[in-house]
Amino acid sequence: MEDDLLIEDKEAEANADSDDEQPESKQGPSTTDEKRKAQRAIFKSWVFDKAKEITSEQVKNELDSKNDEELSIRNLLQKQEKPNTIKNPREYQLELYERAKNENTIAVLDTGSGKTLIAVLLLRHIIDEELESRAAGQPHRISFFLVCQS
């Protein structure tokens, strides 16, 4: 998130420079267009100064203080310190995951045998493919995971 702020700061600074190219008279802006440009330059300068003051620690504290329902997916992922995905799935889980990547699959396994892990691995794979297709300019698609709470 801090990187996003830095990028936005640089863009704001560049835009402020381009807006300020026309010199103002000593009496101040006279037309509405000049007034808007002057106001935009002041606002961009203020945003740039405020962004310098915000630290990553402040951002983390702000994220921690918010309820999960109020946060976007991006902020929820940033809030997590480390992913909870299992690093070494069992062989049968990997086999089912590979099969599910290529065809529709229904996994019927005992409780606690890793059906959710297989679904998470598959969803992660689908999201990675979706990000690649979006980068290539293809239409957006949505992935979701339904769970029955009993």
C-alpha cells in the first residue's frame, strides 16, 4: 500500500508541475480555469505533503483497527501477516488438484482429509490465470467458493 502511495505521490507531483506551467499574475488567477488550476495545485501539494507523513506502521495500525467487513479484498490480504495455506499437500490432494485444473471434479473424501485445501489450491490457480488474462486485455471473470455452514 505504501508503494501505491509513493506512485500516486509522484503522479500528483508530475501533474502539479504540468498544471503550474502557466505563470500567474501578481493579483492572482482571474478566470475560472486559472482558479481551478491554482486550487488543484494547492490540493495536490497538500496530498503530497500528507502522503509523506503517513508511514507503513500507521497504515498497518489503521487496517488492524477496521472490521473485516469494512475492508476490500486487497486490504484483507494486506492485513494478513502470512498466508495460512499448507505448504506440502499430500500426494492424493495434489492428484485431485491437478485433475480439477483440467476437468470438472467432485472430490468425495472423509472429514479432515483436505477437500478445502484442494479447493483453495484450485481457486488460487484460477485467480492466477484470471490475472494473466486480464493483463492480456481479456474480459473479466469472477471466481467464488461456496461453503455450507452447518
